[in-house]
Amino acid sequence: MIFDSHAHYYSSAFDKDRDELLNRLHFEEDVCAVVCPSENVQSAVRCAELAEQYDFVYAAVGIHPNYADTWREDTERRLEQLLSCGKVVALGEMGLDYYRKSDNREQQKRVFTMQLELARKMGLPVIIHDREAHGDTFDILRQYRPEGVLHCFSGSVESAREAVRLGMYIGLGGSITMPNAVKPLEVAKYVPLDRLVLETDAPYLIPSRYRSEPERYSRSESWMIRNVAELIAGLKHMDTEELLEITAENAARLYRVKLARCKMNVQV
Ligand code: NI
């Protein structure tokens, strides 16, 4: 059972075969749920539409820090409207990214904290993007204490410990499979089993095993989580299927969705 806690299936990388792929993931690849987080208002609408269209897809709506400069007076109202759709389960992604852009830090922080306030008002969890901004991100998390996940976690074991202490979940995906991944493996080893969720960040972060065949694997897809799970299960000396089950239950608890068995499993 695979719960992909973070995948951007509205991306144009999936325009050619989105419907076929999503059906295959659900009916043949044991993907029981996917949360699709947005980057801006347009993709937030797309995420909500995909969640309407597919039983096993849920949406998160939010403004990614790379789009902090697109925040307008009516943005909060538009997000709030989307939150009233039944299958929008979280706000995100939101956060700070000083890798891409660091000359608008104050604007990024403003857009981040406005969304944290909205999440608190709506009683919803959040999906946090933190890239090369650990200090400021954690200052804000300590202040707001949201429920949520630090997706594609890239910090040290110490910051993972701090995140867990704050009650957050840690999202791990393809980046832990890279040959130079040292810190992420230490984090994977450390993170308590009840705080771990798995993700692809599709179409990005293809696990390294599939990178040698770029014609065949041009994007990441939710089934590739199995490869990430194998690696982490090895580190934790446990069975891959058991790790997939536990992390699926964690994601279901985080996003408060009912975990339905895949149709494939029902037929067995
Ligand atoms: Ni993402």
C-alpha cells in the first residue's frame, strides 16, 4: 500500500497521459492515496479539480515560496474558497526558499505566516517547504506550532529532532536515494516510525535507480516510492511492506483521510 503524501499531478509533465497514469497507479500499483499540493492560485484550482475527479486523490492549496511575489489582496480569499471543497485536506505548500530567491525574504515570511494563520483558523494541517532557510523556518514553526509535515526534509538529524519535538511529520522521498545523500539517510534512520511519511514530489526527484534510463523515466511517479521505502526499511531493519503500511497510516492521520484499500487489494 502506497500513500504518496506529496505529488504535483497537475504538472504539464503529465499532460499526455495523466488519466491513464492515475488509473494505473491506483488500480495496478497499489497507490491508495495521493495528496496533490499547489504552488500558486492556478495550480490550487487544478489540485482541487483532480481531487474531485479521482477518488484516491486529495488536494492541498497554498502559495509556494517561489511564488511569494504573486500574493495579491484577494489571494487569501481565493484559497479560503477552495478550502471549502470537500477534498482539500491541507494548506500548502508554503514556507521559505532562499535557494531560489533570497532578495524577498520578508515577503516570503509574510506569505508563509499569513497561510499559517489561515490554517490555524480553518483547523487544517500544513505542508512546509524549507530550502536553505532552516533557521527562519524553525523560528516561525516554533512561534505558530502548526500541525503538518516538513516535506522533502533536507535538514540535519538535530533539526529533524526539533521538528518531531514540535509535533511535525517528516516527509522523505527520492532525494534520499542520491549517491551523495548522507544527511538524509541519517535522518531516515533517526525519524521515529510514527512521524515518517513518504512522497515523490512528482514530477521531480526521480529516485537515482531510474535516472540511468531518462528515455523511459522522465519524471517521478508514485509507484517509485516503493524504492524509497526499500531503502528506509533496510536502514530500520524492517519489512518494506510494513514500512509502507505504517507510513500510509501516518499520512492518513496527518491529513485526516480515511484510508481505503485499493480496489486491487479488495479483489484479492
Ligand atoms: Ni512539491
